[in-house]
Amino acid sequence: MTRFTKLAAVTVAMTFLLVVVGVVVRSTGSGLGCPEWPTCHGSWVPPFDNPHAIIEWSHRTTAAIVGILALATGIAAVVGYRRRHEILWPALAALGLVVLQAALGKAAVESDLSGDIVTAHLATAMALLALLLFVALRSSLPTERRRTGSGLTAWLGIAAAAVFVLMLLGSHVTATATALAFPDWPLMNGSVLPSLTAADAPHVIHRWAAVAAGLLVAGAALAAWRRRADQPGVAWLAAVAVLLFSLEAILGGLQVLTRLAVWTQVVHLSLAAAVWGLLVAATILAAFRRSSEAGAGSGIPAAQPAPEAELTAASSAHEPSVRQLMRAYLALTKPRIIELLLVTTIPTMVLAQKGLPSPWLMAAVLIGGTLAAGGANAINQFVDRDIDDVMRRTHNRPLPRHMVAPRAALIFGIGLSVVSFAWLTATVNLLSALLAASAIGFYVFVYTLWLKRSTPQNIVIGGAAGGVPVLVAWAAVTGTVGIPALVLFAIVFYWTPPHFWALALRYKGDYASAGVPMMPVVRGEAETARQIVLYSLLMVAVSLLLFPAAGMGPIYLAAAVGLGIAFVACALRVQRHVTDGRAAIGLFRFSISYLTLLFVAIAADSLIRLSIG
């Protein structure tokens, strides 16, 4: 073990201790023991006759130590690992998260412990722990260890993500003071499915989520145990994670039965953080294993391992200028797709607000949505870099051109995703942040890693991720997800297949060469055209549902009918001239205009009706 690895490991340990001390602060009600920041009652030393001040001061001191260690790790990475971007950039990103965590801690004190900010503070701490674990483990592995995608890695990652979400839901339970909504456990007022009310919904959702997360953790551990002959370390980490998760669940019940005894709260969240760390470590070790250990996995397809020359090409064979590098990283986010997603955001907020929301809220949602979509798109390009290199439409992307190293792209995507969650939690609300995070997870794990290379229905199911931005926008304004938001989601959901299949018809040969089972490749052009017409009709029908669901006026109705007729006409033209690539591209281009104009009509209808009223 190198000195750098030891330093990173010590930083991991201190970060975990920071989380534990933070739990003590929250469970003892000491968050405002020091009513200002960074001093404590006007001094750098807390009053020793105030136990709450001492506890809060201990938390801040531990955070300062973590900051110093993270700075030292970042400097050591620059000095010793500047050519190994897979270590350098995570180490520097961890330092950035320390700064963000400090800012959130300050904001929490100044906001009298706002629940959303405290939850964002916890999320940042967990992300920091994961990044530091990656740095420590990756620096301890031989350089010949390469990322080799497998189903086991995906399952472990999904289980870790479930635990992460579960922790944030638990923090939301504390923030909403619903931890004792029910006096019994594991039932809730003697029922498994109690009726949801505003007073107990966070608690119920947390318990249901705990069951789902437990099943995912158990499933991932079982998959790892079956591979224990090849990867014993991963198997044991996953096994310990299952054991600690079981203890965590029992402690969650004891919190209820003991009426929130402090020790139950401390141990409960400490175990959750330990499970998170174990699953993150298992995911990293499963992902970076010797080439000889790479098997078929458990069925989830992934990108082919890239040779070491590819991983370092950006820093050796071709050194791009700063401007070129910035443009390459921007291209990783797929700006045109982001523009299309954001087109739906502001009109949805206008409809939810029944007027213009505050400029700050609109900006916050747009920034958070851009970061989330950009992060998901960058990870998508990392996974799909092998097929992007084969297809004409995508071979000029940054990774096939070796403008960015693959691992740098992965780190960039993960970093944007983490920042998007922290940003939306801190500036908008937790529900919007969770919805955006769910879209990232669905797009990466369900669509990119699973469906895209396994079924011609990939874009139908995977297209759900594209509809989530309207839910994020609605939740940003109302704090809930209403019926109109679900209708808007359905519009985007049914719009996605004809939009994308039109493009797939044009590039059928590309997808066939890359081995991607898109509808035109598997079912043929005629069947794809028929499906395009079917989904176009469903989309138009759903768009008309918004008229009664949201009480829309004549402007929207006229736009929905007129644009819908034009869309179906384009779809029928594709069916009549299925071998004519111009018809397919015409539909693809019009579909973009359709979605844009339909949502502009939503905003215009809402604002005009407001001005008349």
C-alpha cells in the first residue's frame, strides 16, 4: 500500500467519523448549539457549560480535519498521479465536495436547520465518502486493472444507489417530524398498506423503500456470492452489507419502539453509511478486475473494455487545446438533447404556478436539470463508446475521437449527477432532486446498460427518463406530482418512440453494424413505420387529455389538434414511403418542432387565461 493510498484511506475513515458525529448532532438536537458559523457563540472555542455547543463544535472540528485531509489528498494526486486521470479528477472532485459540504453546513445553520438543506448536506457527505473510497481503492489496484462491465457491477451499483436514496428518505422523515407517525413496527397502525396522508406519507414511503432496498441489497449479495470463487473480496463485502442492512432495519424498528432514543438514531444511520460504503467498495472492486476475471456477468450487457492505450490517449497521443477540451466536455453532455428537455420545463412550471414562477426558481430548475441531463448523457457516452465508434452518426463524439479519456468522461458524468442532486435539494426541494436522480439512474442502468442492447422495445421503456423533467418542474413549484404533471409525462413518453424510431429508420445500417437491436433492425422497416403511426395516435390522444386534466383553454386545444394532425400526417407519410429516408428525417425534425410548439402553447394558454381572469 502506497503512502497516497494510506492518506486516502485515512480520509475515508475520517469522513465516516464525520457522518457519525453529524448523526449525534442531529439526534441530540445540537444543530444550533453554535448559533452562527464558523464561530461558536462568538468564539472559536465553545462554552464548556453548553453540551449542545460542544457536540456541534466537535462536528465542525471533524469537518475541518476532513477538509485538511482532502486538500492533502488532492495535492498528492496532482503531484503523483497527474497522468492518471481516473485518480486525479476524483481526488480533486472530492476536494470540491468538501467545499460544497461546508457551504451547506453554513446554510443549514443560517436557515435554522432547513430540512432540505440538511438532507443535501447528508447527500454530499455520502457522495464524498464514495469518491474517496474510489480514490483509495483505485490507487491500491495495479494499473493493469481495467474497467470491465458486468451484470454484477450493475447490480451492486443499483443496490448502492437504493441505499443512498433510502438514507435521503430517512433524512426527510426526520425533517418532516414523521418518525413517530405510527406507534408500531413493522406494521403501521396494524396495516402493511395504510392510507397516505400528509402527516405520515414520508414515514410510509421510507418503510416501503426500505423493503425495496433490502431486496436489492440481498439480490446483489447473492449475485456476488455466486461469483465468490473469482471475486472473494467483492462477495464478502456484499455479505457484510446484507448483515449490516438487517441490523439497520432492526434499529429502525427500535427507533419507533423506543420513541427515538438517541442511541438508536446514531447506530441506525451509522449502519446505513457503512452499508453504503461497503456496496460502493464492492461495486468499484467488481468493476476494476483483472481481464482474466471478466466473465459474462449476470446478463446485463455493458460496454467492451477499452485497451489501456485508449484510456490514456487523450493525454499522450493527442493533446487537445483548452478550447478543444472544453468543447469536448460540452459535447459529452449532448447539448441538443438538453435543449429539448428544457423546452418542456418552463411551460410546465408556468402551468403549475398558474402564472410566472420566480425567476430564481426557474433558473434553479434549469441549472439543476441541465446538470442532471448532462451527467446522464456523459455516462451514456462512456458506456456506449464502443458502438459510437462504429456508427456514422456518432463516430465524431469526443470518446471515439479520443478527445477525452473514457474514465475522465465517467467521472465528469458522475460529478455532474452528484452536483445536480445537491443543487436541486438545496435550491428547489428534495422531491425534485429525487425525481431528477431517478431519471439519471433509469437512463443509465435501465436503458443504457440493460435495455438498449437487449430488446427492440428499448426506446419505449427507456423513453420514460425523458418525461421526468416535467415531473421535476411540477414538483419544483407545487412540492407534489399532480395529475396534469402525469399527463405531461405521458405526452413525452409517447412522443419518444416515433421521434427516435424515425431517426433509427434513417440509420438502420449503423445500428445493425453496431449490434443494437433497434426496431428497424429486428422487426423491419414496415413494422417500425406501423409502430410509429400507432404511437403518434396515442401521443395525440394523450395530449388532448391535458385539456380537461389541467383546465386548458382554446389556445392549447387548437395547438394540440393542429399539431397532432400534422404529426400523424408525417407519420403516415413515413409509412407510405418507408424506404425513403427523407420522409423519416422529415418526421424526426418535425417531432422536435411539435414538442416545442405544444409546450409553448401550454405556457401561452396559461398566461393569457391568467391575464384575462
